[in-house]
Amino acid sequence: MSDTTGDALALPDQTCVQTPAPASDRQPDGRFAPGHIKQGGRPRGSRNKAMLALQQRFDDEADALGGKLVELARDGNMAALKLCIERLWPRPRSSHAEVALPPIETRQDIAAAHDAVIDAAASGDIEAAHAKGLAELLRLKRVIMENDEEEKQWDEMVERRLRASAGMAGLPQGDGAQD
């Protein structure tokens, strides 16, 4: 018999005594209290002994298994043939043909680069997925350029205001004599 406060222990005379629960940062419902600092635990990427043993056995038999798979495929086993084709000749990834883009110095250059990407996709020189990726990179480049321009404008405005406030503070005060 057990509950959330501790485990029941059977003593030699068969009476059950509740052991006190170990001090922890748990709430009555068993969840950790807010602010609880995670303690150790299993390191990321570690594997248990059974998985390590299975991996070792597979590594030892990999050549034999591969040979048997190829043999079955040669004998006409379609499932084995499919496995061989999928593993030995994986699905080709999209080809990344080069696209000649103009140098990008201004936002207008980005528009010209977009036109070049669209033309390359329309003519079949690059795949649509590749064109989409290039268009996204160009969009990010435009955002970066706009942010740089805004930051430059901000810095110039701050500089103008600092000069203006310094000029106002440096105005000579009158000596009280009026003409």
C-alpha cells in the first residue's frame, strides 16, 4: 500500500508503518512547485544498455544483412529490391542551379534580383522550391537594409537634436543692458 506521503513497509510482525516522504519540492498533487530547480537526470543523448547492445549487434552483422538483402533483391524479392533502391539510391534532392543575380547595394537592386529569380524559375532553370528560398533570402536582405537605413536616420536625428540642444545651452546670456 502506498500514497503520496510515502511507502508502506511491512515489519516482521506484519504491521504496516508509513515512512515519511522524502523532502522534495513537490506540491501535494505530485507536480513540482514553481521555481523548482531541475536536478540532474539522464544526460541528453545517452542510451540505455539494451540499445547499446542492439546497436553493437547490428554493427557486427551489418555486412551480412546487407549482403542477404542484395541477394534477396537479385532473386526477385520486390520488398528487398525496394529497400535496396531506397537505401542505396536515396531520393534526389532538388538541384541548386546557379542564378546570376545583380550586385545588391540598394533596395532597387533587390527588385532586380527578384526579377532574375522569377525569370530563372519561369524558364525552368531552377525549381520552384529553390526560387522560393532565394526569394526569402532577398526579402530578409531587404529587411536588413531597411533596418540599417532606419538606424542611420535615427542616429542622424539624435545627432541633430544633440547639436541643437548644445547650441541653445551655449547662447550667450544678455548683460541686462538694452539698446
